[in-house]
Amino acid sequence: MARASDTVRGLIEKEISRGKLRPGDLIDEKMLSERFQVSRTPAREAIMQLAATGLVQMRPRHGAVVSELSADEAVAMLETLACLESEAAALAAQRIRQEELDQLIKVHAESEDAAHSNDSKRYIEFNGQFHGLIYAGARNTYIADLIRQTRSRLAYYHTSSLYQRSRVERSWIEHGKVVSAIEKGDPTEAQAAMRDHILSGGRVYADLVATMTHNKEIKDTA
């Protein structure tokens, strides 16, 4: 059985990755213990585990908060994510099992309606399934763990781009190129297609930095 601290940590990670907990939000030991019906010791351990991965920052006199990123940090992490995701796609092109490939093709087909109808919430769910199948097909749990950690830290900034209509439609088209390369068993093409997908021609960078700068200006003038 998983330790209570591991269970609490996993639940908080999910809430951060889904944007329910946002950068700067307080994560209080007492609140965790009451909410998840555990003693304060595993709640404290969960916070320390989250801090060790960078998802949480410890602030003097404030306690633990969900980590905030500067524009430079976010861009650097997005570049790292592109490297990790593209390597996972390359490995999947060589290692994916037929049943996983069939499921990847199916998920891509099923996500078409959400993409064209601008149903961002539903598309984001499909997007998680799509990338998860590629991580599984890569047969490299270390890369998969690094990707998930990086995505969790970037979730608030990165996922928000999928609420833009044009980005959802482009994302679906980019997914198709990744599927095609993996289906052909071409690691070089799969790597390039995934890298282009994550970086999205530089537009994600621009949107990301602009959003973060705007939010900072609002905070500074509040």
C-alpha cells in the first residue's frame, strides 16, 4: 500500500497539473491533514516531497506555496520539455506495441471533433491521453517521470494555450504528424514532429511571456 504522504503528494500534483492549484497558492499542512484525513506528519512529508521536485516553494513566514516561474524559467523549461518529449516520440517510433499504436490512432481520431468544435476542456483530456500513450510506448520510465514533473510545473502556463481556438486546431494537426511518423516507425521524423508540436513555431513562447509579463504588471500595480 502507498504511504499516506505519497498519496497526498500525488493528489496535490494532479491539482497543480490541472490548474486547480495555481502559482502562488498556499499549501497549508493543517489544511492538507484535515482535507485528506491524515495526520500532520504525512501532510508535512508530502509538502517536503513536492518542494524537492520544485512544484512547491518554502517561503519564510508564509509557508509552502505552489511555485511561480519567471518568464525566463518558463521558457527554459519549455525548451527542456521539447527535448524530452521529442526523445520519447523517437523511442516510441521504435518500441511502441501494436495495441498501443492502435489506441494512439484511435485517440487522435476521437479528438478531432473536440478540436474542430473548440471544446478545449475535452481536447485537453484527449491531449493527456495522447501524450501518455507515447510515454508508455517509449518504454523509458525515467524520461516519462521527467516529462510529467516538467509538465506539472508548466501546467498553468502551458495548458492555457489550448484554450485558444487556433492553437487547439493546430495542435490536432501536429498530433497527426506525430502519429504518422510513429506509425511509419521513423524515429527521426517522430522526433522532429514532436519538437515542432511542443515549440509550436515559437508562438507558445510569445504567448507565454506576454501572459506572464501582463500578470506581473497587474500584481505590481495592485
